[in-house]
Amino acid sequence: MNDIKLAYETIISKRHQHDEAFAYYDGNQPLVYANERLRDIFKGQQVRFTENWCALVIDAVKERIQIGDVVTPEGLEDLIHQIWEENHLGIVSDDVHEAALITGEAYLIIWPDADTGNVEIYYNDPRLCHAFYDPEHPRRMRMAAKMWVDENDECYRMILYYQDRLEYYRTKQKAVNVGTWEAFVPDDTEYPDGKAINPFGRIPVFHFKIRERFLRGDLYDVIPIQNGINKLLTDMMVAAEYGAFRQRWIISNADVSVLKNAPNEIWHIPAGDGMGQQSQVGEFSPTDLNNYLDAVERLAADISRITRVPLHYFYSKGGYPSGEALLAMESPLNFKARDRIERFEPVWRDAIAFAMRIAGADVESRDVVINWLSIQTMQPETEAKVRLMDIQAGIPLEVSLKRSGWTQAEIEDLREAKQASSLDLGEQILTAFDRGQ
């Protein structure tokens, strides 16, 4: 029962932090600094103004960590292709990377289908799962848990994953009424005593993390600055309503109720009587909205420095940078993307090897090669020059192409095309020779 308590309390305790991170990424950002004047302007309606930089911070890295293809031992190409296509792993990998960057972690669960026995690979929301590790061996997973609300019964269901078994639990009451782990009881709907044998000898849960010390996504340091940007935008909207337009004033003893402030309106203002205050008109200086825009731009620059996302992703000024300048400007972002790849790749190799084991192939994780697309933004001319210099330095063309993000399938297509082209050329030479004789 201690593991049930640990799983329930851990998943519940981290859910608020993950909810907030996902909300900021999606643009559902609360107005932290409420403004009564804003509500007055819009007749009490619930309005907010946001400029969502959180999504940009995540997407800039996510776009650079794309899996090109997976290479397995010879003879298993069709099997890995089948697993990849049936489970839509291109989409699943994108979801995994996105969640890991946002919250600091993401989960894959791999298990055979109960009816067909085919491999099923699913991305699982980090708000529903948690992995627990052996204190003596920090890389060794001791147990994993998944807890969710059943759509039919509206109760909590929980699965505890061990190397030798799976344990199933549920609550008798609805999830909204559950406040303690003691509400869980064994779920014997499908298995006696709510337990099933794990025939694979390993936990089928794969945990992607971007840090080891704590669960913290890439938005942790961005959210406070994002709140400041939203506050400035709100203040700017209020200033635009009250002070951005030129406010005019008039001093006169005459009736000014007939004066209208509109285009093509001419005011006829009588002169003073010479005794008291003379007729006088003027205008108040408008509020300069550039002050707000400049402040927003400065905060965006702070986000750029903190997250290593180049400033031209936030604001485009002047012309487009050259190829060499672009490489230099995006170097910190590329380093960050490479770090994420180094952390995700071992987990992907373990997951693919386990999936193929379920499918009947004896594959070790060390036999799996993950080819990632190029993380660099490079103009075609610069890319061609780099490839030429590689070849001149003695680097094989295939190695240079892999560095540029070419998949193994694309390289094979190129090899076949070159062979066909050389064969056609040889046939043409023989034909010309025969004709000459």
C-alpha cells in the first residue's frame, strides 16, 4: 500500500505545476495583474491581452529535434517500418518532445494489444504518470504509475508497473470526492486480485527528462517575464483608450454643448467680453505608446537571453542575416537542441528495442541507431559549400549527407539513382561505339 500512497500523492502534487506550464504554452495565460480600468472600458467583460512568447520558446527547440529515421540490424527494416507506421511515431515523438520541453518530462507506454498482440506505443500525459527510481541506482526504474479518471464511472483508476507484474486499482467513489490514497481498492474486473504478470521482465514505461535534479521545463524562468509582458500590453490598451487620442479642452462663457469634436467640424467660438476669462482652447499631450512597446521588446530580449532563442525569432529588424551570421546567431539554440537530443536518444533506443522485442525480434538498445534531422538552419548555398569542403577534406559523401540531416532511406535513393545514371551512361557509350563501327 505504500506504493499506492506514494504514486497518488506524487501525481497529485505535481499536477498544478504541469497544468500551469501547459496553459502558458497554449496561450491560456491568466491576467496576473488585474486592471479595474480595463474592465470599466469593456463594460465588465472578462478580457485579456497576451503576446504569447512561451510557445515560441518551446517550438524553436522542438523544431530542431526531429527524428529522421531509425536504423535496426539487417533484416528487420520492414518490422521497424511497420511499427513506426502503425503507431504514428512521427506524431507521437513530436508530442513526447513537446511535453518534455514544457514540463520537464514525458512518458511512453509500450504494451501488446490484448486482441491482436501487435505492439502499441502511446504518448502519455506527464500529469497522469510518474516514474520512481532506485536510490542506490538512480538510472534504474523501480516502479512507474499511471492514474487517470475513467470516463464511464468517473472514478480514479491506477496502474502500478513493476518488472514482474502490473497492479490495477480503482476508487469506489467518483474522482471529485477522492482526497486520499486510501480510497483505492484492487480492480479485479479483468485480473484476479487486480494483478497481471509482466512477461517481459522490464517496466514498459519510458521516461523522457531534460534534467536529472528536478522536474522543471523550459518555461519555468519565462513565465514571470511573460506575466510582465501581458501586464504592459494591458496597460497599453488602457492608455490607448484614455490617453493616446488627443484630448481637447475649451474655456468660454458661451454654450459649448453644441460643439462636436469630429472631422470637418468647424468650431465657432465667440470672443470674451473683455471682463473675465477670455475664450481659450487647447489640447492635452497624448500618451506615448512607444514607451510600452519598448518595454515589451526589452522583456522579449530578456527571454531571448535566458532561453538561448535568438532575438530575431522575437523581432525582425533590418534584412535577413547571411548564412554565416545565421549560424553564429543560432549557435546557442543549436547547442540547447543538441543537449535535448543527447538526453532523449537513449530513451528512444530503449523504447524501440523493447517494441521490437514485443514484436518477436531479439534486439538490444545498442543495436538501434536514431538518425536525427539537422538542427542547423542553413541556406542552400552555404550548405553546398560545407558539403564541398567536407568532400575536399576526405569525408565520404554519405557521412556529409548524414550530418546535413539526410535519412538513410534518402541516401539509399541517391545511391540507386547514381547507379542507374552510370548504367545509362555506359549503355549510351556502347551504343555510340557500335554505331561508329
